Amino acid sequence: TKEKFIFPKTPFHSMSSKKESSTKEKLTRRQALSTAGKVALSAVIAGVIAGVGGYYAGAQAAPVKTVTTEKTVEKTVTAPGAATTVTAPGAATTVTKTVTKTKTVTTSAAVTTPTVDWKPWADEIRRKYGGTKINCAMAATVATEALEKLVPEFTSATGIEPVFDTISDVYLEDKILAAPDKYDVLMVDFFWIPTFVAKEIVVDLTPWLEDPKKTPEWFDYEDIHPSYRESCKFKDFIATIPIAGESRVITYRKDLMEKYGQEYPKNLEELYELASFFNQKEPDLCGWVQRQNPPLALSGFMEHALFEIGDGFWDPRTYEILINTPDSVKALEYYVSMCDLGPPGHESMGWEEAASTFMAGYAALGSHTTAVAPWLEDPEKSKVAGKIEYRAPPPGPKGWYCAVAGWSLGLSAKASEEKREAAWAFITWMTSKLKAKDYILNGGVVTRLSNFADPELNAKYPYFKGIKQCLDGAKNLIDMAKAGYKTTWIPQEPLFGDIYGRVTPIIGMAVAHQLSPEEACNKAAEEIERIFREAGKI
């Protein structure tokens, strides 16, 4: 008999460093996924706690109205830098906002190019690099398919001919590392960035972005969501430009919530209680579904437990192992308890199986990569299309931290100067604010603030609000990491790929009840410590 999970009531505890035996199993992350300037700590924590208010505000935001005719509309927004004061979760809350009025022009056009003067830039690129062929190492994803649709227009404008070498994401990293001089443009998983920087596979894009002749104003780097921008850096090294970011969003069956008069959870404890309420409430209905098979188990644990309840992987200042502190053990207990509310065989589910279960109507709640949201809303595939509410994971005892991952484009450090210039022109065009809406409407993935605020796109893609909310939560963890007190969701550590491969099967054993959460955390800590010792980190 499985004991009911008791949610920890005390948000902060002392740290410990238990160490036990290790496991020799190892999987690379991409093999796993193939089934589919410092500030004071008090100030950072205050910012993160204030960020919890972003969860509540985003969850209560009014739906975006569809605009079908060309007209000027007024939209109320929170002014940048508005004062926001929110106390810790569960305490009395006071929020103060400064509101301004802005004017937004929306049109009913399916694909529109903003009226900016891009032609002089394109003419100059054509004069210098017209006829140049650039080789692009690309992953077989929907993002790549959307980019391919924009290639003819880019080539017509600049004369540059991109040649895509599109292969399975499982093999792309190894292929790039084996022959980096073969490519000019590299499609890079966020997880690979620390390794690619350490091995000098990509160039620092800072001077390219700062040169107005190379990067015109209509590119607008600051328009990219800050969680994506920061995730494509290694410390101060800008390694890549995001093209297909993702997070992990909680999906709720709106029809069931209304039928049973349930409220949306304000914290992780309430999330667990809600999933428990729905579990077996109706025939064949489980309370929760999430990818959690052994190769993916660590990602699941990281999504809304390891940082919000636990202490993360390690202290980036000292390399003290934190994955087996008492709170981190509690975090794994929570994750396993949520997984137990899934359907039979849940411990072997990948992201496709989890999404299919939700689409078939067999789960009331779920945690999914935001990349599958179009599937969930496809009425030809999903029985619950149009019945889903998308929200970020709610806060935990230690704050509101969400996941951030995805794909990006970088310049090969092995390319010639001429090829690199042409390659940057390609990246500039494809990832720019100028072409962002066209890219999305061709099947691409949203990464820019302007697109998140676009009424037409919000009406067409009802999950945009939830994705934006997740990314706002992810920024909290990034801010803590920049101050040196936590790792980012994907730790900026070149050894993390090895760590992920060693730890994920251990977490999978906990999900399958082959190890207790405490045993699994201790084994994970030993593996991480061994890797750090072999590398001379400790």
C-alpha cells in the first residue's frame, strides 16, 4: 500500500550531503528524448517571491478577444517597472500596479511582414554574399519545417542559398561534434550549450548583435523572451539565438473543472489535492498524466518539484551536492506521488504516450511540453480540443520556478569568415522580429514578447498565455542563478550532460518504486559527486 504524500509545510531547511552507493546506468539526454553582476540574496529572493504574484496575475488574466477586422484597439497593460509587492505564498498579498494605455493595430491578414525598411540591408548582403551556399545542421523538428518555408523568400532577398542537413535530433549533437567544420549554421539544443562553448564549437554572438551593420534594428534582440535569451548564454557568452523554445505547462480539463465546481490550484499542494480528487472520479479517468519513463524521469522531476520544493542539484558556488537534502527528498516524494495518480503503466510513458492519454480524455490534469499543445487542440486527433485550460505549474514552498528548454541557432566557430557572415545573415532573418509572425503561422514556435502580445495569435493559439506564464516563472530561477545561489533549470555546467545521463535512470527507479525517494536521491548524489571528483571540481 502506498502512503499518501504529506506536503512539507516548512519552506526552508538546513542543507545536508548524504552519500550512498551508485548506479552504472547511463543514457544521453537526446537518446532519452528520442521517444518523441551579483545582487544580495535577500533582494533576489524578494524578486522571486514577488514573481509568485506573476503566477496569480497570469492565472486570472482575462482571455484575449479575437479581432477579425482591421481597426485600432486599446489594450491595458502593466507598465515596465511597475511596483509589485507580494508576500510569501499563503500570506496576505498586496499588489500595486501602474497602468498605462497603449494602442495596438491588428489586422486579419494571415501572414504579414512588418513595414520596416529591410531592403537596404538585404541589398547589401546580396552585394557581398549573393550566391554563397551555407550548410546548416538542423534537427528534424516542426521548427525546421517552418524555417524551410521561409528559405525561398530569404534567398530571393539576399541571394544566399541555405542547404539544410536535417537529421534526427537523437544523432545531431554527435554529428556536429564529430565534424563541426562541415557546417556554418548549427541548430543547438539548449542542453548542449555549455558543452559547445567549452569545446569552442560556437562563436560568441555579442559583437555580432552589437554591430548595427550586421544586426539591423528590426531584428530586435530584446523582444525575445528573457528566459529564452538567458538560456542561450553560457555566463556572459551569447552562444545562440532561440528559435523553438519550450517549457512545461499544466493542462486542466475545463469541462471537468466546471462540472465538479473545482478551483484552479494556487500552490503545489493544491495541485496534488486536485489531481487526487479527480483520480478515478469517473470510469477510466486518472487524476494526472506526465512523461516519466526512466530516460525522461529526471526532466519530470525537474519540472515543478526539484527547485520549488527541493534544493536543486548542487550549490554553484561550492559544488556542495544538494539533490539529497531532506527537502530534495521531499521533492522526489511529491513527484512520485503525482506520478502514482497516473494510468496503469504510467512509469513507462514518454511524452507522446502522456499526450495521447490526455487527448483521449483519460486524464483530468497533465504536465506536458508546450511543444505538444497543437496536438492537444487538434480536433481531428484530440477528444478534448477546446476544453483545455493551460497554466504554469503553481508555486511551491521555495518559490515559483518553471522549466525552460528548446532549440536555437548558432554560428560554427569552424566556418570561414565569408561563410560565417552569410550564416549570420540567415540567422538574423529567420529569428528576427521582422519574420517572427510568418514563422509562427508556418508552424514555428513562439519565442518573442511581441508575438505573445499579438491578439490574432492569441486567438488562434489558446495556449500562448500558459506558455508565457511558464516562461515568466522560469525567469525567477534564472535570476537566482545569476546571483550565484542556484543553478539554472539546465545548469550552466559542461558536465551536466553526463550528470543527466547518470541520474535520470535512478529517478526512474524511484517512479517505478524500485527505490525509495531517499535511496534514489542518495544514489543520484553519489553519481554527481563522482563526476565532479573525476573532473577535479571538488
